[in-house]
Amino acid sequence: GENVEQHPSTLSVQEGDSAVIKCTYSDSASNYFPWYKQELGKRPQLIIDIRSNVGEKKDQRIAVTLNKTAKHFSLHITETQPEDSAVYFCAASIDFGNEKLTFGTGTRLTIIP
Amino acid sequence: DAGVTQSPTHLIKTRGQQVTLRCSPKSGHDTVSWYQQALGQGPQFIFQYYEEEERQRGNFPDRFSGHQFPNYSSELNVNALLLGDSALYLCASSLGEGQETQYFGPGTRLLVL
């Protein structure tokens, strides 16, 4: 089955700097890659997603890049703000999410004011 | 437009007992997936229901079972509870055909003593 690895497990950045979180997946059939943000005690919330037919997607300060050949994808957050502090999870799915999501182990991002 | 709701929010059980968790999907959604999130880990897929049938199942024992009702709401049942079943149980809903985004509920935190 699919396996998703996520790095780093913790990340601290100064407010205003950029943060990058990387994930690799094992199943070449995976074609949908969402990123979720989970604040303490709250539900995972989708922040951005990308399909395998696209190499990059951007939404304001957040971007995701996908390298299908290398089977890895990354989350980029620019101009970080204190409210970006949370745990971020990457996930992968075949059949564009109609199948199960396989999650990474999470990255705890701390923004230092 | 109501989002995904789950009940109860918290639950304490003892080993060997049985538990039922409930989920109401986002309005207009017909697919419900259940995930188990242990402390400090990413969500792990349990199973997915579509048209009242279990469409997919993750690597969980038969003690975990579910049901989907005609109104698309769903239940997760766990029998013979073990200490290791203590976790946050998340329900996610999506529109089964061609819409990949899974929206999560707030979860039910289960503690098994």
C-alpha cells in the first residue's frame, strides 16, 4: 500500500521568514495530494491541494509543488505569521481522493515572533 | 450550510466495552470516511462508506465496524475495546463522484481505561 513520509517533524522559523515541509510517497498511482493544517484540539482543515496533472499551485502565501518523477511534493509558506503555528499533514490518494487518504506523520510548525 | 458534525465530543470507556460514534456529513455530501488519529500521529484510514456500503477498508481488525444510513450519516462501532484504541476518531465527508476534497469533523476523543 501507499506510504507517505514527511519531514521535518518539527520546524521553527522567525516570523516573516519562509517555511518548507517535504513529503515523499511510494505509490506511483497516487494522483491527489492535499495538505491539512491542524491546530491544537481542532479538526484538520484543508489548506491547499494539488492533482498529479499540475506541477505547482499557489494560494496567496501558500504554495505546493509536485515532482511526479521523484514522487515528492512540498508545502511552501511565505511571510509566515504567528497564526501559521500548527501541525501540518500531507496526504496522498489515488482516484483523486475518492479513495482513502494516506497521511504523513505531521510537522509541528512554530513561528517565532 | 452545516459542516461535518460528530458526537459525542469525548468518551471514556473501560477495556472490553463497546462504543458507537456518530457522524453527520456536510450538506450535499454522500461519502463518509473514518480515521483514527493517535496522539502525535497522522490520521489512519479505517473505512469508507458510500451508498450505505463499505467501499474501502484500512488495516483495522473486525472489531471496528460501521454503518451508513439513507440520510448519509454514519456510525463507527468498536467492540472489545483495548487500551490502544484510545485516540481521536475523525469523520470526513466528501461528494463521491469527481469531488476529491474530504472535509473533517471535530472528532470524538475516546479514552479507554
